[in-house]
Amino acid sequence: MNIEPSLQIKYDELKKYLSSLNSVAVAYSSGVDSTFLLKTAVDTLPRDNVLALTAKSHSFPKRELNESIEFCKSENIRQIVFESEELSIDGFSNNPPDRCYICKKELFSKIKGIADENNINAVVEGSNADDINDYRPGMRAVSELEILSPLKKVGLTKDEIRALSKQLGLKTWNKQPFACLSSRFVYGEKITVQKLDMIDKSEQLLLDLGFKQVRVRIHNDVARIEVLPNETERVMQFKDTINSKLKEYGFRYVTLDLGGYRTGSMNDSLNI
């Protein structure tokens, strides 16, 4: 691969670190970071020493689950898909500010259990160096359960992971960032299966219409659509389709956020 020297150093450090773990279970969501981490692990360690673990739940879109399965099959990676229904966790559906912590504590506890059953030494997840500055209460669970974050440890940023993914020929190198569907709710609004389904269908519609980066935030019966600023005008080209379909899915009102897409916009309601 043709990698710039400074990035090659980080990549080599990552492989050295993974090699030192001997065997790993990768928390795999089919996103940019976890796909790169999984690929690097299977390229570094004996194939039987790498296990991909993917949670199936209402907060995880079917397209992401299917992509994870397809990737593991194409790379001949051992994968276990397990049920992890966040809505059954006490307190989660009330959507408190530490919702992500509640979910991740349960999720990674299950992952650790599966890893132990398969005689895997370490559980790793795909947080990167950019995540340090974001509000991510789920990282407290990662720390408490001693889950490892190799990409963060070697200082790889999102852009660097994309660059390395492109060099490795991974289709995910330019994939849109993704967060679980529960992150589309304003804190304090109850999370339900019906509303998660409304969001999933709405975002899939926008993706099918060709929008590259989308979020459909939910405020009771109001859909607040976020797209990239340069795609805002395109929304108006499909306004009738978007309006009618989202109302068919269950929204009463359909709005467009003029501020455009931004990660963690629901955190605006918190004093952090």
C-alpha cells in the first residue's frame, strides 16, 4: 500500500497492538471504524482468532445488519449475530441523557460473555481519536467493562481511518457516519418500536432518493430532516414524495432543518 510515513507508523502500531492481544472479538456494526478494525484484525491475527460480534435490535437498521453479514461472508470472517433489545433494559426507553451508557453497558456485557464462551482474550471496539471530544456517555461503559479501543489507542482519526480503508479496498472508506436510531430522539421523549420503525423507513427513503448523509430526528409527531448543506435544495425536488411517505410512516408534520446535518445535534438540548 502507498501510505504516507506518519500514517504507516500508526497502522503498524495498530497491527502490533492487535497481535499482542492474540485473539479478539470485534464489536462489529458495519460502520467505517469497526469494518477497518475488523479487517486489520483478520489480516494480522490467525483467522480463527478473530470473531465479529453484531447485535440485532430495533435500533440497528436492517441494511446495516445485512451489510455486516455480507462483509463477513466475503472476507470469510467468523461472525455471531445476537439479539440485544435495548427497549427491554430498565430505564432505556425513557431516553435519559445517559441512555447510551445504559445501552452500551448491557451490549458489551453480552459481548464479553460471548467472547468468553469462545475463548477469546479481548473485546475491542471502534472508537477513534476524534471521539475523545464528543459527548459519548457510552464510553463510560466501555471503560468499566475493560473493553479495548485500539484505534483510539494508536491515535487514528476518522479521516486517517478512511484513508487507510481506501488503501485496503474497503467499500466503507467513504460510507456515511452512522449512530443507532435511538439517537434520533430528543432526550426525555419515550423510545418505542413504532417510532424507531418510522425513523428507519424515513432514513431509508432519503438514502434511496440519493441523499448521501441523512438524519431524521423525531420530536413527538414531527420529523426534522437533516441533510448535507449542499443537498438542502434537492429536498425540495422530492418534497411531495418525502412529505407523503413520512406521513404514511406515522409523522404528522415533516420539516427540514436549515442548519443541515451535524453529528449529535440532539445534544443541543443538554447543558454540556
